[in-house]
Amino acid sequence: MAVAAAAPTARLSRQTWQFTQDVRIHGSAVVVGPKEGEGPLGSLFDKVYGDMYAGQKTWEEAERAMLEEAISLAISKAKLTSQEVDLILAGDLLNQNITATFSAQTMGVPLMGMYGACSTSMLTLANAAAMVNGGYANYAIAACSSHNATAERQFRYPTEYGGQKPPTAQWTVTGAGAGLVGLGGTGPRVTHATVGKVIDMGVHDPQDMGTAMAPAAVSTLITHFHDTDRQPKDYDLIVTGDLASVGYAIAKNLLEQEGYQLGNVYNDCGLMIFSSDQDVFAGGSGCACSAAVTYSYILDQLQKGFLKRVLVCATGALLSPISTLQGNAIPCIAHAVALEGGGA
């Protein structure tokens, strides 16, 4: 399918891009596990599995099946086929991005694997939009996944161990989200992206991701406001990825210290995806946390006109079992994408 030659991306700074073409999300899909389906956004998800295995033999295979299904549904909802998709940009939390790798192999679509920990949802969306805006792809998929049991096995203790967690811990979301990006159409627009810097505030506790990630979110948000000459009031909703209750309060306080009053416009995906009575400690986390909220609730609200402009700032803790065991602190990053309502 031929498309008009794309104009280059406007580079507002070394961190912020403004997309000069009419870049839009043509279709999106979210597939989740049972706990997520019981949350306040459950009715908006495309598929909710009744157990953590999703019909597979292992949790890792379940995560892969969810990612493949989310991508396939996003393509189908855009009324396209996988042969018309030029590129998949995807990532997950497992070593060497194995979920994304095996999913792309199954689907037979070229892959750019990306890792930003829990910031991967907006890392992939920003780059998919850039590829489409620059004319390097007619259609590109941005996707990511996580699974509570696979993440616990890799980063902490297997669920069978039954280790106790403190209130600062978070519950890794089981699921996958995908968005299909292309030019034109009537879906929500992708207008800006701000790429974050790695921020390390010396936090060592892997059971307190919110405290570790909050400064990275603040850094990216302030950079975005500065580079775009916008203020929090210019958005109907600003969400961070998965700071949950601990990091949310820290980020809000740090932004207020810098002169940014977010008020009721600010929320966090880790607080939105679960209800307070679901026993998820401080709230949700994982690649699928911000992806599930963005590719369901946020896009739905933009498409229906209830929200006009949204800023999603996905946060990621860039630790590994190796770095933790060697006594390193937890470096973090956040990537932000600005979205605007759909329509012609």
C-alpha cells in the first residue's frame, strides 16, 4: 500500500519529538489474566483469561500466547492482515526479550525488540510513531507483555516459595497490550514523545519500585513540559506508568516542589488497573500495566471525546538479578507519549 512521502520528525530537543505527520493508532487490544479482569477496567479488555496459564503448559508460554493474541486482535480491529504490518516493536521483562522474540517468530513479521522494563509500553509506541512518521513503515505494531509469575520467578522468588512482601511491593500485571500505528484515519493521534534519561537516586530495595522510579518520571515530565511549552493544565489526564501508591505520592510532591501543580489531572496506571480491595500491595506494575490502561481505557476515552489530550509517562526500573546481587542501586527511566482525541 503506497503512502505519501513523510515529512521528517520535528526535533524539539534532544529528548522530545513532535510528529509532523498525522500519526494515529488504528487499532488496539488488551489481553489479561483473571486478577486484572476483576479490576475496575475489566469490562474494557478484549479478553480475560480465567487462569494464569491461558491454556498453555507454562507461565512463560502463557505470556507469549497473550502477546500474540493482543497483536493479532489489534491488527484485526484495524481491518488489516499481518502481511500489511511492516514492523513489530515489542518487549517484555524476561531475559533477552524472549516473549517478544518468539511471538514475532510465530507471526512472521519483522521485529525490533526493545527493553525499557515497565516503560516499554511508551518506548515502543514512541518508536513506532517515529517509524511511521518518517516513512520507514506504513504500519507498525507497538506491544509489550508481562506476567506476574514469570516476573516473580526472574526478579524475586518463584510463587511456590511463598515469600512475604512489604506494603511497598507491587503486583506485576499479567497481560499484554498492543497498538497498531499508521498515517491518517480516525483513531487517536500520537503527537509528541519525550525520551527519558536514566536516573539513579541510590535506591537499592527491589521491593520498592515506586520510590526508585518516581524521580525518573518527574525528570521526563518536566522535560516534556519545558520542550513543548505546555503545562499540566493543557492535559485532561496525565498518567505515570506504574508508580502505584508509594511512587505516585513521591512524584506528585517532587513536581509540586518544581512548581507544577497537577491536581486531579494526575493519576497512575498502577492505581487504575486494580481496586483497593484486590490485595495488590502498593498497586500494579509490569510492562502490561501502562499498556493495558492505555490501549483500553485511555484510547476509548479519547475516541469517544471524553478526553481531548492525554500524556502517558511509562516508568521502568532497569535492575536485573545480577545487578541486585552485586549490590548496585536501581537505575530507572521514563518515556512519555502525548495522545489526542480521534476523529477526522
